[in-house]
Amino acid sequence: MEGELIELKDGVLRFLLSGTTPEFANSIRRTILQGIPIMAVNEIEVTANDAVVSDEILAHRLGQLPIRTSDGYLLPSECDCREGRCSNCSVTFDVSEEGPKVVRAKDLKSSDPEAIFVQEEAPIVRLEEGQKIELTAIARLGFGKEHANWQPAIASYKYMPVINIDQEARDDWTKCIDACPEDILKVENGKLEAIDVKECTLCEACTEACPDAIEVKGDSTKFIFRIESTGSLTPEEAVNKALEVMRKKCKDFSEQIERFE
């Protein structure tokens, strides 16, 4: 099994994974989406809210804001407090503001200086003259399989495209070239070439335009991943943590099997 970096830019990681199976590739994808614990607001206590936005909408907005924090927090189910309210398993964000003002994520004061909202300028609510908001938001660790608020990234993959071209099929390649939405087909030295196969989306528009000359298929042993982070983790961290989770599950399963021997 081999990995090759394609691109890492603006919170998006693209890499090629070779020498594996669709099942393993999908396990990585699903673990990134559902199996990595991250911090997100899942409870608010409202003391005052004169804004036009209801308490429920405020809770929804705060829950959707990614939080970046240090390692070391416990899942509520693993904490001795059993209530999910202590400093070992939760972070509180307090805000008390009066209008006129647009309350933003940065206005919420964290109980942990290392736990911050990724988008600090994200607007929460607009307060007009005479309006006030006072609340405490409580963030806890959770998994994407429980709620999308705890999803650290968007993860997807596709098969590595394989484009076969019959150079003897025709002399004029204009129709084939124009059909490609990614503009990766070019004529070089009198031959039609795919200049960047990784960018092919496997849409097969070129094969529909030139069925006699082009065949497009996917290599089921090579996968191009695209990981777009929400900001709570970097895309590299999301992949590494997913592999750690998978490794631990395999180890636990192996230990269970050994007990049967």
C-alpha cells in the first residue's frame, strides 16, 4: 500500500492511495466522517434573549460552529463526573452583550483559552437598541455518527481514472476534446493525450462523444481521496486520527479472537 500527496491547500487534502481495496478505502472515509471525537456545542443555557432569533436557532447556530481545542478531553461517558459538565469533559462559552451590535463567535468567552471557534468572525445574532443576550454554551466531545456537528471533515474518494485511447480510430479529435468538462484532453504530436488523468471525473462524456476511440474506467486498486476540513482538525490530522481509530479497533478485535484459542 502506498500514498502519494496530490495537493494540500486551504484546508483541503488530496492524495492517491494505491494497492488497496474499495472496502479499506471506504473504511477510511467512514471513520473520518463518523469515528473521530471532536468538540462541538450541544447545549446552551439562556439567561436573557431579547433578539428576534429564538433560543432554538441560537443553539443550532452555535452547534454548527467548528471548535478547535487541545487533546486531553474525555468523552462524557468516560468522565467520572457523569454529567458532562466538568472541565475534563466540557468547555463553556459565556456571552453577555447588549445592542446595537452584531454578536460574533469571538464575543463568546471560553473557559479554556486553547478552545476557540475556528471562524471567530461568524455572526451569531444581531441585537438592536435595547436588546440583550446572555447565555452559556456548553461544548462536549462527540462523534459524527451521532450528529453532523461532530463531523471534522468532508471525506470522499474516487477510483483512479484509466483512459484508453485508440489513436487509429480517427484523425479529427475536436468532438472528443470539446466533450470533456475538465478540459484534460489535448492533441500533442498528432496524438490525443490525457494531460492530467487525476482530474478526470469518470463522467464518460468523452466516451459518449467518441465511443469508437475512447474508453474510460476506474482502477479499483487506486483511490483519489479528497478531505476538506471544517477547521476543528487539519485534514492531515483527520486522516491520521482515523487510521489510529481503525488500528485500535483491529487490535481490540485481534485480542478478542486470541481469547478463543
